Amino acid sequence: MAAGRHKREPEPRRLPGAAFVAAPVAVMATVSTISLGVLGGGTATTADSRLAAASVETLLAHRQVLSRAESRRREKQVAEQIIADQEAYTRRVAREARTTAAAADASAIEQAVREADTQRYTTTSLNVWSASTASAQVLGEIEAGAKVLVTGRSEAGRVEVVWKGQARWVTAGYLSADKPVGPAAGLSMAPCPNTSVERGLTTNAIRVYRSVCHAFPQITSYGGWDAHGEHRSGRALDIMTSDVALGTAIATYLRAHAAELHLYDVIWRQHIWTPVRAGEGWRYMSSRGSATANHYDHVHVSTY
């Protein structure tokens, strides 16, 4: 019986971390118990007082930890808000700058169009561009010999003109103060004064020579057969001129009669045009090192 009376009851299992969670509660309970003992008429011992003081210090320390964590959280929120405000401000300033620049550009364009009073003639058909930049779009084409107003502004190899009441851009170098020389109507196979040019040329090349000779009698120098390039085959002809307006008129004439003259290509001022890619207009050619090699002093034409 004695053994039975002193049998120990099993201790309850403790949950992990319970001491940490219960610490503030235990502190409060200890302080409350001691306080109730004193208020209830009990006698608080020195040990009890020390325990109460220690419990209060623990509670205050715990509150300080929580206060610092809350302070750091709020500081982080403030810092994040400052960064967000700065980014928003930067975006707003950039947006306002773009708006101001666009307004200034629109005003400059409007003034340029309003004050445009200088007339020029196109020396060849020209693509009409929406802007002077590389990303500009082709809006149409101005035919050769057309009279246009220029604004006096130029950028990136293009000049600004007034087209359909709007400021547009065309490639520089193809506007003339004088009306371009007009080609004679039709083609010709009548002999030309300088028959030596025809030596070594094919029938198609001879027809090109005679047609140009009669359409543009001001041309007095030609390059026919030669031992290089397309000239070696007798299919090519060089029409010698450095006059931009005249050379462009000749090139335009040849393009207009390309099918009848059985043309393979036309080269003028470092640009090439071919019937098979006529929709692309004049295509830029890389430099070959000299004015003659780049066809600035003659129009080159070859036939099939």
C-alpha cells in the first residue's frame, strides 16, 4: 500500500517552443500573483520582490525588441515610399520634357511651312518621307520635273519640302532652281554625228546611244566599248556629264524607256536602278573611291 501511495503521476509533455511563447504571459502572471498577494493581505518576501522586478525587466526588454522590429519595418516602408516617389517624379519630368519637345518641334514645322516661299524643281522622281530619320516611312512619290516649295531645313541627307500642305522630306541633291532639261519625245535610231561611239556596241546599246544623242544634243562625250566591266561585252554606254540636273534628266529618260531599250541597269551619282527591282527606286551603292568610279561625272547604262 505504501508503494501505491507514493507512485508518481506521469509528467505532461511540453510543446516545443512553449517557453518562448509563454514568457511574457508568465511574467505577467508572476507580477499579478505577487501584486494580488500584497493587496490580499499576504506578505511579500524579498525573494518575491526580486522576482517581480526581474519579471518587469524581462517584460520591458521584450517590449523593446518588439519596438525595434516595428521601427525597422516602418523605416523600410518609408525608404520604399521615397524610392517610389523619386521614380514617379523622374517619369513625370521625362514625360513633360517629351511633351515640351514635341510642341516645340510642331511649332517649328508649322512656322517652316508657313514661311516656305522658295521653289525648286525635282530632277528625278523622289520618295516622300515622313521624317528625316532612318525609321521614317515613305508616304508617296514626287514625279521628276515637279515644282515644290522648300522650307530651308535639312537633316541627315534630306531636305524638307511642302507636300500636300504638310512638311515632308526628300533626299537631298535632287532639287534644282532651274527647270530640268526635258528629253525629246520618243526614241530614235537615226545616226548620230559621232559614229565612232558605236564601234563594238551591240544593237541594243547602239539604240540607247542614238536615242540619247537625239534627245540630249548638248551631250558631246560618250564612253562606249572598253576592256573593263560591262563595257567589255559591248552592252554598256557612259554618257559623260557632271551637271546634276542634266544627268538626272537623262537617267529619268532612260528609266522611262527601260522596257523599249531593253535596259539592264542605270547608274548615276552612286545610286543604281534596275528594272527588275524598279519598285525600290534608286538604291545606294557603296563608295568605289573616286568621282568617276562612283558615277558622279557620267550616267552609266547597260542593256541585255
